[in-house]
Amino acid sequence: MRRSLYRLSGFSFFVLGTAGIFLPLVPTVPFYLLAVLLLSRSSKRDIVRLKRLPFLGKKVYPYIRRAVKFLRRWTTQPPSSST
């Protein structure tokens, strides 16, 4: 249930970010960052789907890959110290 919610919201933020390219008042970058965060939480398969988009995929994928590495580094739990 949680993965499908991440997937649905991730793709909706991606669509909003793409609409922001053409509409001047809609921000693009925050929506893409949210989409990458949510899709990386759902599955790796969704990130590959973004790569396969005909027009945006090859241009956006390097940024997505970098952002996923960055986000995973900051969202991992630090090792607990048992003292």
C-alpha cells in the first residue's frame, strides 16, 4: 500500500514538474526533486521508467541518478551506538 502511494504521488509530481516547463508560474525543480525522492522510495523500476521516456528520459536520467545517490546517503539511518 505504501509503495503504491509513493509511486502515484511520485508520478503526479513528475507530471506537475513537466507542466512547469510550459507554465511560467509552476515551479519545475521542486516537483522533480519530490518525484525523484518518492520514486526512489517506491522501487528502482520506476526510476528506469523515467529513463525510458522518449523526450526527457536521456536528458533527465543523469540528474535523477545523482539525486537518488544523494538522497539515499542522507535518508539512511546512522548506526546506533549501544553503550
